[in-house]
Amino acid sequence: MLRYSNKSMEGILSMPESQMFLMWNTTNMSSGEDEFNRTLANLFDSLREEAASGGDRRKFATKIATVPDFSRSIYGLMQCTPDLSKQNCEDCLLKAVVRQDCCAGKVGGRVIGPSCNYRFETYPFFNDTPTVTPPPSSPGRSDHYEIGK
């Protein structure tokens, strides 16, 4: 994730609805929507906890969930800017998930905001191999940037 401003924003949660960007897969659920939504809610809970628990270098999580009686899996991703506290990251992701109304009945969607984002699809959109956390900055350096997915 990349975020910029002409004033300090470190550790400040920013998720106004006017700055949220919503997208959804145009494919509608054909059947099993209730089971799909239950599995998706459990996936979001798990992703939110893992992403928010990340350290000050990375708040990012991906997971794959299997929907019973559904021919496909759900691929999910959640991310916060790493400067947010665990609580602010959780709050941001909860607020983003509330906006899921954009994606009701769809097989994929995403909400992108200044401080956090999530995405889910029924096809792989991320590499399912472990990634390496970047090493800490050198002492005395003041640059604060992160390169995310």
C-alpha cells in the first residue's frame, strides 16, 4: 500500500467513506449464497486478526477458505498500513467489511481505503507461497515507506 500526504499521518486511521474505492466481480452467485456468506464472514474474521496482529513492518494476510458444497474456494486478502496500531487496523478493516454491501451476491469484491483494504475472489489472485518480511531500516534513517501487494 502506498499513501502520501503533505502532513504527518503516521499512526492516524483514515477511512472516510468518501475516500473508499469499491469494486465487485460482475458474476452473481448461482446457488449456495448463505453458505458462501458464512464462509466468507469466517474468512474475514481470520484475515482481520492475522493482518492486525502484524508488526510495525507489515500488516498483511492472505488465506484460502473452502465453501462446503461449492465447487470453488474463496481467496481472501486484507492489509493495513503498517503504522496503524492493532486496534486501528481492526477498526479500519471492520469499517471496510461493512461496505461489503457493494458485493452482496457476487463471487468477488474489494474495498480500498487510505489506511486499509480487502479483497476476495473465487479464483487465485495472489501467490500462495510464504513471503519474506523486509529487514528493519538502518539506524538513523528517517524514510518511512512500504512496498505492499
